[in-house]
Amino acid sequence: MDSRMKEFMDFTIMSWNIRGASNLQTRRYLRELIRRHHPSILFIMETHVPFAKMSTFWNRVGYFPVAVEEANGHSGGIWALLDVRISTRVVVVDRHFQGVTLGIGSGDSSWMCTGSASKGI
């Protein structure tokens, strides 16, 4: 393994086409996923609700928004969330109503990742 990539050994990304983020059962399931898998970045798609409605929940579980593309009514929505404990550089490279591309870097190593809710992206 390239020694420059060692910083990413414990870096994980989780993506979920959630189809509605605000109900109690979904929040319980999200807490359990976070507890079990400790994702560094979460892409949550098809949120169906404004991010503001869930911001307190995300603060409590230790994630902050890197990029938020709001849903249009009950259609679309994508949130890119970062674990507050992660020191890796994460910047938004591009955003679209159905996709967000992040630049992720640490030291001399960097790469990009796109979370997309569409087959066309």
C-alpha cells in the first residue's frame, strides 16, 4: 500500500437513499448505523425534508453538514455530512440537486468522491 494512503485506512463512507429522513424509526436506525459503522462521511439522499428540521439530530450524533442540497417538496435532497472527529480536509468540488462531489485530502494524498441520487450522474 502506498504510504500516503495510510491516513485513510479507517476512513469510511456510507450512502443511503433514505426516502424520508425525519421519522422516528429512521432516526433510530441512523443512530444504530452510526454506532456500528462509524462512517467518516455520510451521504443521505431523497431526504424529503429541509436540513434545518434534522440539524439538531445531526449535532447530537456528531455530524455536521459539508454540503446540503435541499429537497424540492418531497423530491430529491442530498446531504453530505462529516463526522466531527475527522481531521481530514473535505471540500465541496461540485454540487447539483442530485449529487455532491467532495475533495478529500490528508497530507500529500487526496481523492474525490461523489454521492449521487441519480443514475444519470
